[in-house]
Amino acid sequence: MADKDKNVSRRNFLREGVWGALLGGVGIGGGVVAVKSAKGDTVWQIDPDKCTQCGNCATYCVLEESAVKCVHAHELCGYCDLCTGYLEPEPPGLDTGAENELCPTGAIKRKFVEDPYYEYHIEEPLCIGCGKCVKGCGAFGNGSLYLQVRHDRCLNCNECAIAVACPSEAFKRVPASDPYILKGEH
Amino acid sequence: MKISSLGKIFCGVVLLCAVGAVFGAERFPPPEFDSGYQQPTMVNPGARSNVLEYVDVAVLVAVMSLTCFLVYKKRSRKGIFWLMLGSILYFGFWREGCICSIGAIGNVVLSVFDTNYAIPLAGLLFFVLPLVFTLFFGRAFCAAACPLGAIQDIVLLKPVALPVWLAGTLRLFAYAYLAIAVLMAATGSAFVICRYDPFIAIFRLGGNVNMVVVGGCMLLIAVFVGRPYCRFLCPYGVILRQLSRVSRKRVTITPDECIKCRLCEDACPFGAINRPTAEWAEGDYRVNKKRLGVNILLLPVLVVVFGFAGYLLSGGASRAHVTVRLADRIYAEESGEVDDTTDASVAFRGTGMTIAELYGNAAKVQKQFVFGSILAGALVGLAAGVKLIRSSIQWKRSEYEADRAGCFSCGRCFKYCPIENVRLKKLSEQC
Ligand code: SF4
Ligand code: SF4
Ligand code: SF4
Ligand code: SF4
């Protein structure tokens, strides 16, 4: 009988020990990770220097209408009359008719500033993030049009579906306090 | 006419491009305006605040606390059931299955291995809090807080009992899944658990077709087999099982002393009720002793065999990493195996990185995979070996008990106990 009691108490002692060790382990492990992560949360962003405008941004986002949109850095723009981000490479005409425009949704608005300069402005709600204009602007223009994840839309998925599909590893996690990779700044 | 002049302009543009390549991207200097034109500035909305995530943490703690109250104080299956529904609605449909403790495994592992990655504090709490609760109260998280567990639990209408050996063997998949998920997260390849979450498509009311089908099938199976994902796949469940073995409190089927009436014997649809053991006959004892000896010897063999299997699979597994995939593709293109290109290979050639560098990086990743896969395989082997050893030990039990590791604290078995019914009657008489 005494033997049995001893056995039981030994087993209880073991159990207590394991329990304490596990609780300590969870606490210490969690603490270490917390300290390591104290530098703040991250969000997804596109590195415009790496992006090749493959078109995946428009289709792979978990949102029906992609969180990626085109942005325009006006300070880099040449205000060209013949904007290669705005017009088809060989347009039937040079006017602003839809058949001449590169953007499939007509999201780029053109406004005359002064001879011979035109301002190009993106109607963000219309943009689907297909990157066609970005490609045109990058190929023959200044590259002032480029794609960015818009953080008013992005859900910050744990694993961004576009990042998985991006062929050029342009998607990366950036600090939430500095959530854009703007051209001319980096 | 217009077209040809456009052609000329394009020739000029191409020439300018060449110049541009020398002077940087600015091919057309930004103009100086005479008309006092004001340049618009770019407006960039800031990242969303994650206040909502802290609300989630609060809800999680509330649900788990309430579960403990319902299981240990009220002993109310009905209460648990409603709580489950609440979790499905809140964590499932409203929060669309994201933030989730199971998926947080990936974030925690990545934050340990990747110095540039920081796990959001709420994510860390989602990972840690259920572990702490489990150490105190058993699997209170699985009972009602986990939307994946809950959705399987409420569709369980026609439970079929699985043979113990089959359930035990199938459970090894969960260990393998955990090992793979950790390997993939540690190498920065993928968040496997999130990508293959079977119910996410249901919670989001749409998504990847394959996952919709997988989710549907899983739910269909769950009608007959209790919580199949929980028991045979869930990697977080593997961790919770082990912690639950030493929990402070445990679920008891009866509110008082077990009278061994056998009424609860088949009550648990998850096979988590252990029967009292009879003394083994002398002959059985000897046979089992021998079996135990063999199984102990088998343990290192299993570890080595599974470790070796991991080694064999590491090559294929490493293709989950984007760098290895790209290197494979470039190699195929260079060696003339394929003669087209992909978006990825074109993009790579545009980066200016040399092929040797790429191969070097890929080799580094592959080395990590070899090491990681062997380790992962060995751990699965260890789990299998320990399972075998446990199966040949005679556990002394004098009562019907909920299995510490396997019980989800669902509360189904309570009402099978006649003593519980006496208690309930007393309660209602008092009222
Ligand atoms: S998927 Fe990548 S390469 Fe393609 S458009 Fe988006 S950021 Fe650019
Ligand atoms: S994180 Fe999600 S919502 Fe944001 S861009 Fe990627 S897929 Fe779209
Ligand atoms: S075993 Fe996994 S899926 Fe099931 S309830 Fe527990 S954590 Fe959720
Ligand atoms: S409370 Fe535990 S032992 Fe009882 S039926 Fe539920 S899972 Fe099975």
C-alpha cells in the first residue's frame, strides 16, 4: 500500500514538473517571440523596381477588385503629349477616344495644362491594377506610373495571394509605419 | 500619314530610351510650367489599424473562459453548442476565418527564423493563449472557440465509431502535417496551413475551387466521422493534445464517482472515452511485455527510417521555395530542355543577377531543406514509435474516463451518466 502511494506521489511529482516546465516554456517562448517582434507589424507592398507588370496583380488578389492600383508620381512625369502609358502603341488616332487608350477601363484621365503639356490622372475606383499603363510608361516614358498595394483596400492577408503568384518577387513585407515603396524616395 | 509620323516619333522615343538607359529613367525632363500649374501630390492611405484584432483577442478569451464555466461548472452541452455557433459566426463568417490559432503556427515559426518578419502581437496572443488555457483546463479552445472544430462538430449527425488502431494511425497525418507546416514556414516557402485551410472557402463564401471542393468533402465526412480535421490533420491539435495530457483540470464524464454502469461507453463520437482496464492474465502479460520490448527497440529504427524518407523527399519539397523553382526553370532553359520562357524567368533575366548567384541561393535553400526534412521525418518517426510503445503499456484505470489528450470538452457524454441525471433532477427540484 505504501509502495503504491509512493508510486502515485512520484507520478504526481513528475506531472507537476512537466506541467511547470511546459507553462514556463510557453511563457518564455512567447516572450522571446514578442520581444523579437516588437519592431512592429508588417504589410505587403510592391517594389516598383522589381515589378514586371505581368498582370497577376489584377487577377490574383483575394478581393474581387484588386487591392493593387496604379499610382502616378507627377513629379517624375514628363507631361508628354504622346504618353505611352496612356495611348495604344499604334493608336488609330491620337485623340482621347476609347479605342486609342491603353487602359482597359479608361481609368486614366488626361487634362490639358499648357502647350505642349498634359496632366495624367488616375481615377482610382476605375483602376483594376492590370499594369498595362505602367508597362507603357516604363518602356518609353519616365516610369512615373507604377503599381502599389493600396492600404485602404488591402486586407493584409497572412499570405498575400498575389505575392505567391508574382513571378518577379516584387511583393515584400514592409513596416506598417512606412507602407509604400515610392519611386524617387528609395 | 499620321501613323508614319507616329512611327518616327516612336523611333525617336526608342533612341531616347537608349539615352535614358545611360541617364536613368528620366527620359523627358519634368517640364517647368509658366501657367502657375500646381502639381497634384500623391495621396497614400495608411495601413489599416488592427484595433479589430484586439477585439478578436478579447472575444477569444471570453469564449474560452465561458467554455470552462460551461464544462466544469454548468456541465452544459447545450451551452457549448450555442457557443460553438457563436464562434462559427464570429471567427468564421464575420472574421472570414482569419486570424486563427492554427495558422498562427506559420507566423510564429517564420518570426523565429526570419529576422525581418515580425508577427503581429494579436497573432502571437492567438497562438499562446489557447496553449495556456489548455495547460489549465484541457482543450477548452477546441471545445467551442475554434471555428474549424465547431463547424465540424455541429454537422456531426450520424457518428460512426472508428477502430482504435485506425484512428491512431490516421492521427500520424497530423504529426506529419505539423512537421511539414513548420518546415515550410521556417524556410520562408509558404504558410501551408493557411493555404490549405479546408473551411476557409466556406467561411468566405467562395474562393479557390479546389478548396471549396475539399471543404465540402471534409464537411460531408464530418457528418459521419467526428471532427476528421481535428483528429487526423490539425497541426495545432497535435500541440494541444500534448499539453492537455498534464492539464490542471480535466473533463470528467460523471459529476461524482463512476459506478461503471457502462452507459457512457459509446457516448463519445471521437473515441475519447477510456474504459476501465481489467487485469491482464499472466499469459497476456508476458506477451505484452515482449511486445513492449520489441516496440522500444523499434523506436530508433522508425526514427531513422522516417528521417531517411524525409531526406528522400527533401528535393521535391524544396520546390515549394520560389528560389529553387526559379533556378530549376532557368536550368531547364539554359540546358535547352524547354525553349519557351515564363514570366518568372524573363523577370529574373531582367534583374541583372547572375545565373551562378541564383544557383548558389537555390543550393543554400536546398541545404536547409535537406536538414529540415530529415528532422521533420525523424519527428514523425518518433511520434509513430511513441504511439506504438504507448499501445503496449498496460494503463491502470478503474473508471470510465475522458482521454486527457483526445477529449475536446464537447460535453456530449455528460447526459449519458445516470449520476449526472440525478444531479440535474436535484437541481430542478431545488428550483
Ligand atoms: S504580380 Fe508582381 S510582377 Fe506582376 S504586376 Fe504584380 S507586382 Fe508586378
Ligand atoms: S494581401 Fe490580400 S488583399 Fe492585399 S493585395 Fe494581397 S491578396 Fe490582395
Ligand atoms: S483540433 Fe484543431 S481544428 Fe480541431 S478544434 Fe482543436 S484547434 Fe480547432
Ligand atoms: S466531453 Fe470529451 S469524452 Fe465526452 S463526448 Fe465530448 S470529447 Fe468525448
